[in-house]
Amino acid sequence: MSVTRKLASKSVLIFGLRIFGAGFVFIVQAAISRAWGAQSLGDFLLVIAAANLIAVVLPLGFQTVGTYFSAEYGSRGEGAHLRRFVGRSYWQMALGGVALLSLGWPLTFLLGEAGEHLRPLWIPTALIGIATAITYVSTMVLVGLKQPMAGYLPDMIFRPGLTLAAFGAVALLSPVPDMGRMLWLLSVLLLGLFLVQCFWVQRAVAAVPAADTVRASEPRRWWRFAAPWVLITLASDYFFDINLILLAGLLDRTDLAIFGVSTRIFALAAFGVVAVYSLTLPNMFDAERDADKSAYGRRVGEANLVATGLALALFAGVLVFGRYVLMLFGPEFADGALPVAILCLGLVVRAAFGPASLVLSMRDRPWDSLPSVVLGILALVIGNNALVPAHGLMGAAISAFVAISLWSVSLWLTALYRTGIDVSIFGLMRKPVAV
């Protein structure tokens, strides 16, 4: 079997498991909408968006570069450095989590209308964010050590199952909607689950030999790579969590719930694209270690080809079936069919222009991604304020599509200029022999 087929096969398997787990999430969201109303679902989605943003900021970028450094140290057999990196990641999350629980509540006053809804639910929201941050770091370390299933399964399968269990328990015991009790129960269950995952990470790390000599300069390298990825990850993988909070003052609760569900469908589709690049990263490091430029180009080309094909398939699927999926949440959710298709078209654009941020980081230029990130966020803020008041859901979708397209093209041009590598699908078509 060719590398491309193996990559596609493993990506499809992981994406299939993600779909299975997402089924639990959609059942929970549909049940909240049907039983407690669309406004309650809007509040739940705001809480999850805030928790996701906490989870991205809390590890200070170490969760994103966890695959990068774990793959590097695992490939070189540098277990001492791997242990230091993983230990640093967990300790700084623990300290940040304590600070967040103690001092984070006043930050809700800076979030406008979104903060008013989050303030009574702040502690369970923060706990869910801390638990999610733990699994983000653990998953990326395990993926870098070529154990992707052990990394993804707790987040993809067990977390959705626990979310369903938390909702079911509260719905059965309480005759009225009780979002606070549900979130408290969910936060405790998630903390327990992801702390167990940490023990699996320790086993995987311990299997790497630790005979290497410690280089005192490595922590500075970790921070140089990780710091810009806080903003890059926020603007790319959690773009719609930011957007949901920005839209809290521009859309009513029902429209916010519809758009929130649409963005979750987009996030599910985007996971398939992200998984392709995560699975390819260890092999890219092997090629870098062996100074094999042709193999490096081949790995990037194969990943980009699979990612773009997957994005197109997902866009077609959402275009055909998106309306019917959304109607599970209630008849009013059918209004999100066209907006969610527009969002997934943005995913095609993102995949077509390739993993520019990843290549810039591998070439020791992670900070070069930041201007494109800022461009995307500015375009989103301007687009929301210009289009949403007049066009509602469609305005929000078009604004997001324009922002995604602008930063994707900008990142591609930056990577091309800084590294001389064309990571887009168009570069692959121009150089078929290299792939």
C-alpha cells in the first residue's frame, strides 16, 4: 500500500471515530434544544466556546507544538528532553489553572453580553477548560509518539459520551432546565477522564530512551515555537469559538444557537483536515532528520492532496445533507443550511493552500504566521459589524468565509516567500514528479 493510501486510510479511520463521537454531541445539543429550548442551547454553546478558548490559552501553545517536539525527540531517541518538555507542559497548566479559578471571574466583565451569560457558570466553565487543556496536550504528545488512537480516543469517544451522560442524568433528576448542575457534573467527569489519560502519556514517554545529554537552551526553543502558536491556534482551530462570543451581541439567542451548531459541523469537518497533517508530521520529521528533501516534499504533497480531497468531499456532504442534520435540532435550525455550506467552502480554501503555518514552524519561522492571523481576525471583526446587523446568519457566514480565505492566502504567500516552498495544491500540480 502506498504512503498516500495508508495516510488516507488512517485519516478516514480517525475521522470515522470522530463522527461517531460527534453523534453523541449532536444528540446532546439536539436534546437541549428540544427539551430546554434554543436559548438554553445558545448558552451551552457559549460555555463550550469559552472553555475551548481557555483550553487553548492555558497550555501557552505547548499543546500545539506538542506533536512537533514529541515527534522530534521520539525520532532522535532524546527521552530526557521529551520528559522535560512534557513535565513543563503539565506543570504550567496546573499553575495557570489555579490562577484562572482564583482570578478569572472578573474577566467575564470584559466580554459584554457573552460575559453576562457566562458569569453565573464561571467555575464549571473554567474546570471544563482546564480538563480540555489537559487532553489537548496529552493528545498531541501521543500523536507525536505515533500513538494517535490513544491520543484521540478519550477526546473523540469518551468525552462526548460523558457529555451525553451528564445531560441525561440532570434531565432525569431535574423537572426544570438546570444548565449549572449539568456543567458541574460534566466538569468533574472530564477532569477524571483526562487525568487518567495522563498516565498513558507517562507510559509512552517512559518508553523513549533517556540517554541523551540535556541541552540547557531547549526551553528557550520551546517558548520560541509555542508562543506564536497561541494566537495562531486561536485564530485557526478555534476561530469560531472566538466568533461565537463576538456574535453574542449581534445575534439573538436562537440565531446564535443556529450559527453555533453550524460551526460545530464545520469544526467536525475541519478535524479531518487537521488529522491528516498531524498524522504526517512524524514522517516529515524523519525526512528532515535524514536530510531527505525529496521525501520531505513528498510527505507535504501527500498530506495536502489527501486534505484537499477530504475537504471537497465534506463540503459536498454538507451541501446535500446539512439541512437534514440541522433540522434534528428543530425546524428553525433549517435556516443554517446555506450558512454551514459556505463555512465548509472556506475549509476547502484552507486545505487547498496547504499547511503554511506548520512549514513555517518547521523552518524555525513560527512568528511569520502572526501577520496573517491578525489579518484574519481584523477581517472577521469588520465583516461581522458590517454584514451581521443587516443579513443575520448569512452575513455571519460570509464574514467568516472571507476571513478564512484572506488568512489562508496570506499564509501561503508568506510561506512561499520565506521558505521557497509552495505548500498549496497548485504547487503540487505544477510539480507532479516531486510527489
